[in-house]
Amino acid sequence: MIGLALALLAAAQEPADLRCGKPLEPAEALRSFRIVPGFTIELVAAEPQVVDPVDMAFDEDGRIWVAEMIDYPFGDAERNPPQGRVRMLEDLDGDGRYEKATVVADRLRWPTGLALWDGGAYVAAPPDIYYVKPDRRELVFTGFGTNNVQGLLNNPKWGLDNHIHWATSSSGAVARSPKGGEAVDLRGRDFRFRPGGELDPETGGGLFGNCFDDFGRRFVCRNWYPIYHVVLEDRYLRRNPHLAVASGIHYIAPNPDPVYRASPPEAWRTLVTRMFLSGQLSGRTSVPTGRDTAYFTSASGTTIFRGSALGPECYGNAFAPEAATNLIHRKILHPEGVTFRTERAEKEGEFLVSTDNWFRPVNLAHGPDGALYVCDMYREYIEHPAVIPESVKRRLDLTSGKERGRIWRIAREGAPRGERPRLGKAATAELVAALDRPDAWWRETAARLLFQRQDRAAAPALESLAAKSARPATRAAALWALEGLRALADPAVEAALRDASPDVREQAVRLSEGRAHSPALFRLVDDPAPRVRFQLALTLGEFDDPRAGDALARLAEKDGADPWARVAILSSARNPAALLGVASVAREAAVIVGSRNDPGELSRALEAAGDSFAVLQGLGEGLRRRGRSLRSVPGVEKQVDRAEEVALDEKADPGRRAEALLLLAHGSAERADRSLVPFLDARRPPALQAAAVRALATFNDPKAGTRLLEAWKGLTPAARPDAMGWFRRPARYPALLGALEEGRLPLAEVPADLTRAMIGDKDHGERAKKLLGEGTAGDRRKVIAAYLPALDRPGDAARGREVFKKNCAACHKVGGEGRDVGPELTALRERPAEELLVAILDPNREVNPQFRQYKVRMKDGSIFEGLIAAESAVGLTLKKAEGDPVTVLRSEIDVLASTNLSLMPEGLEKAIDVGQMADLLRFVREARP
């Protein structure tokens, strides 16, 4: 207790100097590195030849093109004229140091990435994309968001498919060509284009980073999450607007993901921590405090390494820069079904760390020599200005170091530097031969130049390479090079469909789209490789062929239990009713049928459904999206009658009875009152009670709300969120407020988010405020002060586990127990106990952006509040504080807005006393992942 009091008193004694130490000259900085034994790091370029590098690429003749984001973190064009540049670096004497620098383009606002093309480069300079050469600057596209300096358009990369792929990031875009044409909404989506072509939206979700493996599989990252696999492509998802898909990306690393920094804690961050604990912060901040920097907070530029100079054990590894903690992390990828999982390469350490706080690795690149190159902004501060408290920010120069920057090279000890490439003037035959090199830089550069030249004389040599190369990556690259030249013949695709490598077969399936339907393609339904079957499921949707429907049904039988494969199958189903007989996909297929609202298809679906209540429930859900009721479909009343019989049959299987009760949501209000209300009784099995509540809560009839209130005391905790959900529409607030006023429902039963919503309602706010207060749980500082004694008590972890299960497990996980709505609490076990106490009792003091609550109002009037867990082109998923996650179609949303509040409610002290708080803190701090 005394120790905490001293800590809080010390908060007022701010350190005089908030600097991150002095900058080191390159030779000194080199000595600050600690790299895994057997590897070396060396300087390639430094200021003044290069400053603030955030992206780089080697051109066909070995020169380095660099995007210099000099105006980071400010870029207001009115007050700060654009300062960014693209520079080209040259190594004149071949010693590995690039001593000559030429400005290719300057006065660029926030240049965040570049992609080489035809002697120049496409450059991301939000809100614009330019094509630049030393004597040319052409605006190509505009309309990219600029509201977040860390969430800008970035990292264009040449792909296996002969497109340049871009990460749009969190600022989004409504992009358009200056030459006219339709604007493209890219909120939540990335995109690609071929030089001179139009934008094609792609699945997105990353922040700063965009990379590929050898077979065109794309990976992105976010600040807190170092690697996602892009599993489902947008072009496949958007062809079926009735399939609600939350996300096409999959996080493939552990969560939480620790890092092991070697640099000291920064003085300014320590000050923010003290201010946080003492309640001095005005507003909210997402700056990591205390020891929270023991986890990823600024992952960017994650790269799947595909060079030879680090040795075969590093090929295919993911390297993730972490600028805030001055290190580079390495992960090993393992195939897992249609996606991947990862593990740490260095179990309790990092591939590269620096003791220098100024080392800011933000991006990585492949070199022609097979080495890994590092873009080091070399800044004193890397954080976004918006997340630093104003009182602290006034004492920091957030541009400190803008005149510095370094590029480093990492390789195995003794790895040869290799010859300098001279592909700019290479003959076409030399470019074809370069596709067979072991290093990805050569294959990608040669592929780009072949596409650029459009020399179809290369076709015979490419066909030979596709058939005979010993390297699967080369065979795939040769096939796509043929596609880029419009010279890919059906026999080459046919042969590739039988290739010994599943990776090549997968590419051959993609390349089959738009071609004659080969029998070999349909035989891949039985391919042993999950990814080949997955790609086949996606590709079959491009074919208007009866055999495609049959193949999809077979794939559904084989792979429908896998959630990714299930989405692929459903996205391709031109006749979803044909899948109603396959249990693993039947319900989702029924939702699509209902959403399509075709009378003939509905009639066939009802006949196919038979006694499958899950299928009928799916049909009803889909019809509800179209404003129709299942009971309006001719012939359905018989199935609803049958459902009522099963629901009331005490001898029937409990699971089937629960499905029958859910189906009664599509019956009449009279039937619901007759058959559902009896199941609200506390003596009913919990699963049946929960199903009855969920069904009854779908009715607009006011009697449904009355029945739910009458049964409230006997409802299980699992059933109450759905019951409370009935009252979440503003028109129903009076019924809830009346029950509260009359004492029929305790005030404590109303969730914090619903309390806030009612208080903020223009029609009922005053009544709600009078009844429920201001929507907060009192002065947070006083509450925290009252709980300080918990810090001096030893606590009991076993008792704390029970406190957690009762009060926290609905939203949080600890050591695998609980639900992952809010942050995994294992990640917080290293934080000081007093910091945990503040986070528990004052959850809105610091709200990490990924855990901010959003409010969604649907066109039918229903309202959902929760965290946006995932987004896709067609839908999004909200994780709610209570109840199951909900996925909705974007087309059904009326309003989507952030509340800027934490999903975690204030007022937990009402349920936990000081002793229980001590137990809870002990449990969390002793928990293990």
C-alpha cells in the first residue's frame, strides 16, 4: 500500500528529460545489434544518402529505389508542404555500400511504398498513386484516405498473377482515376491492378505490410498481430451477395505474441504509465504502458523470406519488424488445412534486437544476392501523435531523426554477395532462364520484365520450363508468365493439373478459370491436398456447367466441416438448393436460398428440407433478410406443425427438440405463446430454455417482451442476453424502463451498453437518466482508491479463478478459459498489479482501438453493439459482451458508428469486493498461455 502511494506521488515528479538517448552513428549502431549466431548484419546505406526509408526495391540492374517518408508523422499540406521523396541508390564500386543517391521524385506527401515498372515506379503518396520517372510524374489514381498516418495506402508488390497488389490500410479509400470512370469503394479492402488497367478490389485487413510466398498466397499484418494469411479472395466472395462472410483473413500466430526487447524502457513511456495509474491523463490513449511492450504493438512490413543467403532453414520463414521495441522477429510457417500455423523460430529470444531505442525497422526487402534488407527509419519516436497525451507530446519533438535513416543487409556468415544483376538489357531467353533461379528476387523481376516486354517469342521456352524445371516455384512462375503473355495453351494447363507438386496443381486450377473444362480438373475433387481441393471449390463457381454443381456437392461431403472450405463451396454454389442434402453446409445453403427469394427455388428447397429443422430455420433466416416470413411460403405450415410436435415430445432427442423450438420463431405469435412460453420455466433443461428464449425474442409482438420479463427470474445466465436483446430497439425502451421502474427487473440486469444507449436516446433519455443515473458507475478515482488495499493482500489464485469465471469469462480468456471477446488477459500478467487494478475498474481510461465498441443499426430496426471482430466485402462480425457473435451483411446495415468506449462496462466493483479483487489479481498474474 505504501509502495503504491509513493508511486502515485512520484507521478507528479516528472523526469526532466524525456529523450530516448542520443542517436548513434552507423558504426556505433552496428555494435548495438544482437543477432542469432551464424548471421551477420552490415550497413548498406545511411544518411545523407538515405533518410526515413519505409519501402525499398532493387531494380533489374541492382539499384535500390527507396520511398522516404520524411514528413512522418505530420503531413498537413497547408502547414507542412510535402517533403517525401523517391531516391535511387547506386553501389558504384561493388563493395556493398550504396554511396550515390539520385532524387527521382520529391515533394511527395507521405510516400509509403513503391513498385517498379518500365524504368520508373508506381508510388503510394496518399491520397494519390503516381507513376514517376526522373523526368515524369503522372497521377494514376486518387481518393485514398489520409486520416491516420499509420493507416495509409502502402506496400505495393508485384504478384505471381502479373498484377501489382496494394494494401489500402485502415484509412480506406473511394479511389478513382483522374481520367474519369466509376469510383471504387475500398473500405476494409485492398486492391490490385495491371499497369494501365483498372482497380480490382481484394480482401484486406492489414495495416502496414503486404507480401507473398512462392505460390502467390498473400499475407498481411497489423500493429498487434504480426501475420495474417489472406485465405479468401474478394473476387470470389463478392459474386455471392447472399453469403454473409465475416472475414477472408486468418490470424496464424499465437495470441498474445510476446517479444523480447533488449532496449531500455523510454522515459516518456514511463511517464505515461505513471500518469495512467494516477488518473492524470485527459482523454484516452492507446500507447502501450508499463511492460506491455513485451508484446507486439507495432508489427509492420512482415515478409515471407524467399532468398538463399540466410540458408535453407530460413527459406519460407516470416520475418516481422517491431519498430516500437527495436527488433525483428522470426516465425516458421507450417501448412494446416487450407491455411497455416506458425511457431517462434527463437523460442525465448528474437532473430535481431538492438539496445538502441532509435533503431526503427519498419519494412524488409529481398535482394538479388538472396539477402534480407532492412528499412530502418532511425527515429527517436515512432508512435502516432494522436495516442500520446498532449501534456507529454508538448515535450517531445516527434520529428526527431527525420534527417536520418539506414538500410541494413542480413545474411549468413560467409554467404557470397553474388553478381550484380544486369537484366535491364538482357535477352528474353535470359529472362526465361532467370525464372529458374533459387532466389525470389530473380524470378519476380524476370516475370515483371517478361510481362512488360510482351515478347511472345518466349512462349516455347516458358512451356519447356513449366514442364521440366525441378523447382515447383519455377514451374508455377512459368505458367503465370505464359498467362501474362496471353500464350498459355490448354495442354500446358492440363499437364499442370497433373503436376507432382500440389502447389503447382493449385495454380493450375486457378489458371483453368475462363478455359475449356478439362476432365482432369474435375478429377481433383479427390486430390489428397486440402489446398488444391479448396482452390477447386473456389474455381468451380466460375463455371456454368452441371458438372461443377456435382463436384461442389462431393467437395461439401469431403471438406464441408472445414469453415474455410465451407465458405469456398457456398460462394461457388449457383444452385445452393442442391447442397441441402449435405449436413455440413445445409443450413448456410438454406440461408442463401431464402435470401434469393425465388419462388420455384424455395418450393424445391422446402421439399428437399423434409424434416430438417436446421434447413428450415436457415430458409427462414434468409427470407427475413428480404422482409418475408417463412410462414408466408406455401406448404411450410406442415413442417412448423411437425416442429411443434417434436418440441413438445418429452421423449424426443434434446438436440432435435432445441432445433424445433428455434423453428417456431417462424410460426405465428399465437403458436409461440402456446408452445414457446412453457419452456421459459426454470425447471426446463437449459438448452431448451435458451432455444425458446431465442425464438421468442424474434417476435415483434409486445406480448413477447412481457412474457420474457415475467420469466426473467427463472432464466439461466446463458438465456438472459437473448431475452434482453428483445428490448434493444428504441421503440421497446419504454417497456424495459417500465419494468425497471416497477421493480419487475433489477437495475443491475441492464447491460452497460444498453444503459448508455437508452440515456443517449432523444425520446427516452431523460427517463432513463433519472432511473439509471448518468450511465457511469461514479468517480473512478474514488473507486480505485477504495480498492488499493487489494494490492497489499496476497490473494488466492484458486478463489480468483472462480471470481474470473463468474465476472470476466464472458468476455476474456485466461490460459484458454473463457471467451475471446476482449483482450486475452494472459498478455497482461507482466503488467504491474496497480496497472491491472486501474484497467479493471476504469476500463475507459485507456481503450485500445481494436477493442472499441461499435453500434450497428440494421435496416429492420434491430441494434447490435460489440467489437468488429472481422470484415469482408460482403459482411462483418460483431463480438458482443453477452451472447454469441453476430455476422451481418453490409447491405442490411443502416448505420455503423464507433461509440469510442470500451466494450467492458464500468462498475465491476458492484460485484467484486476488495478481497475478491486481490484473488482475481493473483489469478491473472499467475496465469500462463
